[in-house]
Amino acid sequence: MNGTLTRVFAAYPVAIPGALVLLAGLFPEYLTFDQVSGGFVIRGNIYAVGGAVVAGYGAIWGIFAKWGIKR
């Protein structure tokens, strides 16, 4: 059960934001760095956000397909 809880509480919440950051890294015009504040800004459009949601759910599906739910 510990593996399932680890996936649910650690991997799944970061799947969609992680995919969005990955897409921003692949397309550098969407990722900017502000020297003054020291912060990163990820800009995108509905297609990038939609792609991140699809990629995030794809990662979640892949984890379930590989390991499933262990009881």
C-alpha cells in the first residue's frame, strides 16, 4: 500500500504542472527569467495548457498501466 500512497500523494499532483514545465522547456519562447525578482515566468496558450493536461494524464495512465493498484 505504501507504493500506491506514494504515487497518489507524490507523483500525481505534479504530473500536469511537470508536463507544463517540460513543454515550456521544449519551447523556450514560453519560459522567461526575471533577473530582478529572480523568478521564472511560464507563458502559454490554451494549446500548451491542453497539451500539458493530456501529457500529465498520459503519465498518470502510464504509471497505472505499469504498476496498477497494489492491494
